Amino acid sequence: MLNVDYGQLEGVRSMLRNLWGVSILFTAFLVFGDGAAAYAEELVRLGELDLSKMSSGWGKPLADKTVTDKTISIGGQTFEHGVGTHAESLFYVKLDGKTERFRAQVGVDDATNGRGTVRFQVYGDGKRLFDSRTMKGGQKAKTVDVPLAGVRYLTLMVTSNGDGIDFDHADWAQAEFVVAGDKPLALDIPKPPVEERIILTPKPGPQPKINGPKVYGARPGQPFIYRIPCTGTRPIQFAAANLPQGMELDAATGIITGRVPKERGETVVTIEARNEHGSDLRPFKLVVGDMVALTPPMGWNSWYIHYTHVTEEHMRNAADVMISSGMADHGYQYVNIDDCWMKQKGDEPYRDSQGAILPNAKFPNITGMVDYIHGKGLKAGLYTGPGPWTCAGYVASYEHEQADAEKFAEWGFDFLKYDWCSYSQVAGGKDLEHLQ
């Protein structure tokens, strides 16, 4: 029998790769006395498998590159091949039981500039074979070298370590299988079992039921609007006992309007709703002071469906659906525009001669839109940020904070989402000291 020094073979393979700039899959044979040859080893790179079956929490996995399409680099060391992905990431691989090992160097890619925390794990037939524990940006790569003899299913997992996925670019560098049989096969991520659909919240009955918060904050002397959330068969007649002076209730719609008292304090209003099927009675405490959001605001935000394409018509339709769908009857009251209502970078002028921010052409009548939302007893919300530009590249409030706040109040908005995008560019850093 011929004795084979695998260390020397690996050295030859590395030398040829360096000389020719190509990957050499080196196959070794054991030759027996009768001349028969037995297949011994082949190296299959992780990046050769179907990476479309690997999940990624951001971007898409790439062979021999990071998830941002750059050279793989971990802890200052670059790697010629591997797979770049992003937490959370899963990859299922089918083996034939004859794959001998899986090897890799893992870590957070240097493109994050020291940010990001991830955890790499390898499972074989449900048994954990490797666990990197928490790895941070800038940390040196950790070595994965696990035996796979007899293993039929391999799982490669990257998690975010429970702190969100921002900057969690994760590299499986120099990742390869030592194969003595069939090549590994990427599998689709298993789908969760189909469960029977059930309604967790029962359909409201025909009799009135008053919903929504039992305590409500308002600022002294400010305009007030509140639609009593109430399920039940319409028409419903509403009544309110001990309503503060300056406020009035529309008994047919259940909408309370007027102006908040100037005196600070608490007033308990008794709200009643009645129809042909019955009635409901409920206390409603109005707290006049500096605290407004005494309960979590409930509503709808345009970003999660319209993204950068939101228009004034979308917002009016959203107010209509808030009522027709019954959401308002359960306490949803805010109809909020997210990013992209203002002028986009390059669409000048961004502001009028007085410095007031200008809406883009998709919002020709913001005041009318707010009045429309208020007319249904709902609240209108808006979006901006302290930086020069929003997340999507539209004009924000940097150096115009007072003017914008006054304009938002003039338009009649009730809610503001203040996003931090681009502020670090002018603040000089992202740490707490700079952001304050």
C-alpha cells in the first residue's frame, strides 16, 4: 500500500493556488496492492452550494464576498473565499454521512468598523457541534473544525445575540467541506407547519361596548378631539356627563371636540353608549397637564405599506378605512404620514421665503388633509428628524426646528415621529454625548 502524506498534499494544493490564482480541488487516492483505487478526499467550498437557500436578515448571502459585496475581512485578516451573510441567518445542508469535516473561520466583517455582535452555531442532526458565543466587530476570527462522519443534516446558524441586527455582517470565511462521498446539497428552509386559522378576538356583539383608554392626557388650553371607541350595531347614541366647559359631544358620532380647560387637574367624565340592543357606561379620566401620552398611542403608519410612494390620497383613504374596518371602534385613532411627504434632495426650493418647510407635489393640501382626518374624529401624525435629511433622503428639520414645529402646529398635526437619520453627520458622532 502507498502511504500518503496529506500534509504535503495540502501544501502542494496551496502552492498551486498561489501560483495560478485558482482553486484546486485536490483528490487523493489510496492505492492498494491489487491496483484498486479508493476515493479519499475532496474539498467543496461553502460558496459552491446554492446560496439562494441561505436566509439573511439584511441583503443576500454572497460567495467569496461580504454581504456588502466586498472582500471578506475579519479582525484585520482578509480571506480569499467564503460566504458573507447577515444575522439572522440559517442554512440547511444535506449530507450523505460520508462528509468528514466542516471547516471555517468565522466573525463579524470589518466593514462594520467595529460594530455588530453575532453568534455562530453549527448543528449536525440536531446536535450542537460548534458555538462561537458572542463575537463583536473587530474581533479576530474563530476557527470552526467539526467532524461530520455519519451526519446527514447540517445547520449553519448566525444569530444577532439578542441586541438587534444592525451591522451584524457575518462571515463564514474559508468555509469548506472535506468530502469522501456525494457533495453537500443545500436545502430549502423548512416551512412552519400549517396551523388552523382561528379568530382570537371574538366578533363584537350587537350591544354597545366602550373601548379605548380610561385615562387621557391633554395640554391646557389646546384644541381637543376624541372619537369614543365603541363597538355595537349602529346607530348608537352617546352621552357624556361632567364634560369640562368648552367641550361638546356629538351624540350621533361620539366625537368630542372643543378646547382643553386652561386649569391643570383631573376630571372624570362618565361616557354612555346606547342602541336598540342595550347600553354601556364607562368612566373616562381627563388629565390636563404636560403629560400627553398616558397610554400607548394606537394607530396606523404609512411606511409599512406605501414606503416612499405615499400620497395625500393614501392618507385620506387610510382615515376612511380606519373607520370602515372597525379599527377606530377598538381604540385606533392616529393616522400618521411617515417619511417622504417633504421635498426630496435636489427638488428645490425646500422651504418658502420665511423658512417654512414645503410639502412635495404629492401633498397639495396638507391642511385640508388634516381637517379631513379630524372630521372623522381621528388624529393626524407627521414625520421628520433633527438631521439635515430623513432616512429616505428628504428634507428634515436641522437648523429649522422651531419653524418646523410652528408649521406642524399650524397645519393641525397631533403626533410627531422624530427619526434620528443623518443627525450623527452634523453632531460629530453617534455616542450619547454627541446626540444630546
